[in-house]
Amino acid sequence: MGTPISLDLADDLSRATLDALADEVFGWLREVDARFSTYRADSEVCRLDRGELPLAAASADLRLVLERCADLWRATDGFFDVYATGPLDPSGYVKGWAAQVASDRLLAAGAANHCLNAGGDVRVRGHSATGRPWRIGVQHPWDRTATCLVVTGTDLAVATSGVYERGHHVLDPRQRTPARGLRSVTVAGPDLGVADAYATAAMAMGPAGPAWLDALAGYGYAVVTDAGRCRCSPDLPLA
């Protein structure tokens, strides 16, 4: 996926069991990368976009992702748009969705305490090895060595869209220009794919993003504006 991924398994299981669980997680994420990468010419996404793969012949995972992206397009009034950059690119949902699926599988396999971090999109369950709730630091928008806030929880998805690495790369799909006004958007809630898409959509909305986030049920947020102002919703579980 072009991003670092880390996994912390905090259950008291045998080393062989933990290794097998980790192998399954990273095997799944490699499978997702092969199928959904926009950089690999042989991926399903690229083949579908070029018209070489009929949708009916695509994998069940790809059809599911596209259905959910269509739902998110409607839920965000078009600001979450897999065609915002031109070619088909569902990456704004896929990374969070893939990590959410991996976390769900870990839970089903008996690993009730874990933290999966896919390039800043984080899914936590249970407790850390210290016995305390997980703490998720959100990178400071202007200082890579610092955090601007810390979110905590025992069953939580946290996704951040920001300009740390690639500048103002999120496009306003209506203007087809880089969105301005927000430096970073963090969304926390029960589903990482949805939180990922909501964070991307709010970034694309620019200054209107926080008001839209206020109306969401079940998801808290924090935004940092280009001017350096920080705003958090009351339901965001801050440490």
C-alpha cells in the first residue's frame, strides 16, 4: 500500500500462535495491495479502470468496496469521490477497510487485545500489554517529532487525513483543485474504513468540513486548520 504497517498483539498467547496471526494479517494486506493498488498495472482496480475487466467478473471484495464507496459518495454529498483525481482510485476507503477486516479477523481468532496501524489509520481493541486502554497519538501538522493530541480507547478506529507527507493532495471534487483550509482531520469511531473516508471527505470540504463532521452520528473528530486553530468534538475520547 506504499505505507508502513505495524501490528501489536497484546494477548498472552504462544509465540507460534502470535506469529501465525501476524502472518495472516500481513498476508491479507498484501492480497489487498495486489488487488487494489493504483500503481500496479495488473491490479484489479487498474484493469477495471482500463475496461479490461468487466465488473461482473471482478472479485467479491472489489465489488463490495465499490458499493461502499458509492454509499459514501452519497453520504458525503459527493466529497468522497473515487474519481476525484480522474482514474478510479478507492484508496481513501480501502486502507481503512483492509485494516478493519484484519482487526475483525484477529478478534474472531481470539486475539482480543491488539493495535493495527496502517500508515496512521489505527484500529485498536481491548488493552495494551500494560493492561491500560490503547493510546493513539495524532501527528502534529507542523512537527513530525511531536503529537498534537492523543486519543484513547479499547474498541476504536482512528483515521487521519493530513498534509504531512504530500502537501495539499486531497482534491475538492467539484473544483478539481487541491482543497485548502484544513491542515489535518482526524475521525474516530467504530469502523476504520468509514472513518478513513469521512476524514478524506472533510479535508476535501475545506472550511466547511467541521460543520459537516458535527452532524455525524457515532464519530468524533479533531481538525487543525491551515491557520493553526484546533477544534475537537466533545465526544472525541482524548487521553
